Amino acid sequence: MEDWDGIRTALAVARAGTVSGAASALGVHHATVIRHIDALEDRLGARLFQRHPRGYSLTEAGQTLMDEASAADARFAQMAARIAGSGDRIEGEIVVTALPDLTEMIMPRLIELMRANPGLRLRYMTDIRLYRLDTGEAHIAIRAGARPTEPDYIAQPLMQLHAALYGSPAYVEEVGMIEDVSAHRFILPGPEARRSPAMRWLADQIPPENVVLVSNDFEARLTAIRAGLGLGWVSPMRATGLVEVLSLSEWDAQFWLVTHVDLHRTAKVQAVLSALKAK
């Protein structure tokens, strides 16, 4: 497709909303982005974007093109992921995604695997959003909660992780253990965690003003808990020096290893799964 560079550039602009954002995503100069967009619009005989001081927004013609381009881009990414994951050798890139809280436990297992297989290149992404396996965004996902039910996904139990409310010794000395939950200050994850059993439990217990810090960065929350700012959920493996103030079995989280059926049995994916399951 001779216009694919232009379409790919237009897709990046549509996603970023600005020329500079698209240039950064594509690794090119902003002048290249502008040149590609102008050339594509000339060739199609239609304006794809409205230019305004805040950035670029799609016209109706642009939206039509982007709908088709997004589908083509997803199919290409899926094909590339399947090719990259195929083969019987444990080498090349593998993409693993997990929650940030698991890094301390997960990374040593992956590092050991990489030392045993020097040709393996790891992309380890920690994010609260669900990366899509069917389009090749990730090869293996570690997910928490209910068993994933997406079509063509294979989910295997990894572990059940205990969590409890912890505070610093100084905080507990100042405020005390939990007798009245509403008397305490809390440090919580962002809205992405609102459906977790622990967050649902807490939502019924305290007024919003008791939440003194919200962050989707686990290390930021842990630092604040250790500093005595309030109570927060921590797994025992990260709670050294903290005081456990409350623990309920209903807060325990089930974690799953999730793969796509097309890549599940490849040597590379199986090697990573085995490493992650190792005790």
C-alpha cells in the first residue's frame, strides 16, 4: 500500500491529537508528520483534520479513514505478534503486562529465564489498563479478579495474593488500631481499582474526606503509608516495618496468567509461563 506511511501518520495524529505527539510516537520530526498529512489529503482530495490552536481534530472524512485504518493497523499488529511469537526457539521479543504491585515478585523469575536464554528480549509493562492479547499488544497478561472470559483467551490460575490494611508504627501510635474505620485516614489506588472487593468494602465505611491521597502508583502509595500519612492496602511481601491493622479474607485477590490461543503453545510463551509459575 503506497500510502501506508501517510495513513499511519494520520492515525498517529488522530490518536495523539497533536503533530508533536504523533511525531514523538512515530520517532520522526514534526515536519515529516505535517508533510505526510498534507500529501495524503492532496492524494485523497479531502481534508482529514481540522487544524486549531489546541491541535488536530478529525473531519467526517478523516473519521471514515481512521475507522478503516485502525482496523487494518490492529490486523497488522495481530499478524506481527503471531509471527514474532511463533517458532520453537526461546528468543526474540516477549511482551508481558502486569500490575505494578507485582514487580518485586515477578521480575526475579523473568530475569532468571532471560539469563538462561540470552536471545530473549523482554518488554515488561506495568499498567492498570487491560492490554489486548488478540491484537498483539501483549503476549502474556497477569490479571487480577474474576477469571477472564474473552474469546480465544486461555486463563490459568497463578496465585492468590493476600492483602491487608497497614499503617506505619507512628501512625498507629497516633491514631490507634481500627475500632472506628471512619476515624482513620486512607491512601488508596485510583478509580481503576474501585471494583476490587477491598475498595467496595471501604466505600461503604468511610466518607470521601477521609481519603487523603489517591494514586495509581503503588510505590507512591507505599511511600505515603510508610511516612504515616494514612492506612493503605499492602501485600505482606511489601509490608516490612509496617503494622497490620485489619485483614479480611474477602480482600484476597486471585491472579491469572492469560495468553491468546494462537500463541499459547509456542516455546517462548510456554517458557515464560513456566518461569512465572515457579515458586
